[in-house]
Amino acid sequence: MIRHILPSGRQVGGEEIIEEEEEAERVMVSTISFIQANLQHNIAASGILTRTVGVKGIDMALVQEPWYHEECVRGLNIPGYTLYSLRGKEGPTACILARNMDD
């Protein structure tokens, strides 16, 4: 059934019309906030990204060239977030920092 939304709630062409308020209750909207950054293996850039994600409540950070030491990503430890990365031949080249779903 096609439903036309009219504030009056009347029917048009024999089709049921739902008032605007009723239709709005059925719609659920979610947003996810992303940030993308190339840190160029820089310690200071890692700190800025960590602060930005924490303060602004970013849901997911897509990170290229993270700072790493001994083949592990460093400087992106944020409580309530999980870091996903893979080691390459010369260390990690990218990672994803994602907010934990239960937080």
C-alpha cells in the first residue's frame, strides 16, 4: 500500500493517508560518525587523533600510517574503543579504531 503523508489525515484516491506524526514515529534514524586520518607514523598526530576521538565521541576512525613501535600500533589506546590492525612486512600500514557497542 502506498501511503501519502498529509497533515490533514484525509484520504486521496481511495488510499489510506497517515498523519505526519504517526509516520514519524515509525522511522528510526541512526548516525555513525567517522574520521579519517593519515598519521604519517607521527607520535604527535596520534595524540591529536586520540584526543579528537575521545572529546567528540567519534564512532570510528580510519587510520593510515599509524605510529607503531616493535610492529605494534601505539598511541591509540582509548578506553571504550577497540583497535583493529594487521601487521605487514614493515609494520602496520592502516588500522581501524571503533567504539565498543556496549559503551
